[in-house]
Amino acid sequence: MIDPTPLRRPSLLERAATVYDFDAAFRARGADARPIPADAVTEPFPPTTAPDVVAPVAEVVPKLCARPDLQNVVTIDPARFADQGLLTPGAPVNALAEEFRLIKRQLLLTARTVAASHGPRARAILVGSANAHEGKTYCAINLALSLAAEREIEVVLVDADVAKPDVLVRLGLEDRPGLLDVLADPSAQIEDYIVRTNVPQLSLLPAGTRSNQDTELLASARTPELLDALLAADPRRIIVFDSPPALAASPAATLALHVGQIMLVVRADRTSESDLREAVALLDGCEQIQLVLNAVAHAPNGRRFGSYYGMEDA
């Protein structure tokens, strides 16, 4: 049972206990899987409407293009964020931004907590889900954007869903060499494949060129070597992996062995209790699993950041 002690306001996961028996899944796993203590992400997947509060493109562009080395970075069209229902860098704070602020705070706190036992890999976060179409890529991109807004953090968003990569597509960027290419070439340097963007402090590592050996490449000893190299290159760097769905592709369980924590996206109207339990069991290579409940219908009297930011009608 969830501890009723009122240390904080109940999260949506706790309020959803009557729908999902999360405790049963965690007991079956035998590890410390627990919900992120924040209201869950409420945008649909895929998003059907743009955020209600978005700065005009003319106001956002100067902030995005403030990097002095702009000629060496790829440019993400600011309108793309609104089109995809994503956080817009430089835009006024809205409900979605606050929700991801709370989520990232818990993840950053956990990273500090496990640093003693995991070392630099405490700064590696895997974002996954039990099945496809539950919002993991949407949440991974928004988490990376929210983390990049921090003053002392550099973020690398890795598209590790190599079978169906979607990060670059959502950001309107062309495909290019990436993770699979550097895994396949022992002489390749991982930093050469990092794609810097016009969003300050945000870089990407594309999935790369597919082959028939993708799963074996991800399961090779070179994967943790490359992860360690990425983390060692910059002590401010946080790595966010967009993982394949745990029940659809084996690389998710492999990647779970190498990260400090997992953010598991649970779609309220789709993820079954049995699928959640099985996904948690498959990802038990990582001791720290936290949950985000996605696509939740807010209760009439529930907490809603929109009321604070003047978006009651949003």
C-alpha cells in the first residue's frame, strides 16, 4: 500500500492506485520502483494541439540563436515545438513546463543520491515505456528541453530506439549518422557524432545507420564504454536515452543495465497492469525506476498549474 503519511501532496500515480495496482508490480519486481512525486504529464500522444501559451516565433528565435558557434550547429525551427506540442524554449512558463520542472527535480535529486554507488552513470537517464504509443519519445524530448533550461547542465538526448527512431523527425531534422555507426566502428569517436542544436545546452545523438546487428551492437561491451566516454567528456553533462518499448524490443533491458535511473512512462488510458508489471521486471537491471503517468484526465478539484498561470480556460 502507498504510505498515507502526508509528506507531500499525493501524485497522480497515487491517486490512480484504484486503477493500477502498482504496488503489486513493485512487489513482484523486488526493487525500489516508485512514482515521481509530481503531477503527471497530461499532453496526449501524439499531441493533437499546440500548447496554449507559446511565445511568438520572433521572440523565441533570438534566444535560441544566442550561441556564438551557430554555424556549427543544426537549427530547430522554433515553430516545430508548438507543432509537436513540446516545450518551447524561451516561451512563458505554462502548466506543461511546471510539470516537467517537478519531474526533473526528482530525477536530479535521485542522480545525486545514487552518485556514490553509480559514479558518473548517475547522470544517465533512460526514458521508456512498456509498449509503443504511450508517450515515451514525447516525454524524453520534453525532459531534455526542461533539463537544458538549467544553468549548469548540458544535455545529450540519445535516440536509442534504433528500430523506429523518431527524435530527429519530431524536431524536423534530417537523419544522420549516430549511435549505431559509432558502435559499429571501433575507431570512431563518440563526440564526433554529437549534433549540437540552436537550443542552448541541448545536443542530440541520432540513432544512426540501421543494420541486422543493431541489438547485438547495443548489447556489446562498447556501449558502456561509449556511455562512460560521453559522461567523462563533461561533468555537467546529463544523458537522456529515448529507449525502445520494454515489451517490444530487447535493447531496453540491455540499456537499463548501464544507466543510473529509469523514467517509465505509463499511459493512463492504455497501459495495463500486467504490462506494467512485466516491463518493470524486464528493466530490473536498474534499481531506480520512477513512473510518470501520461494522458491523465484532471479531476475537477485536482491540482492544475494552469489556474496559477492564468490559463483556467486552457
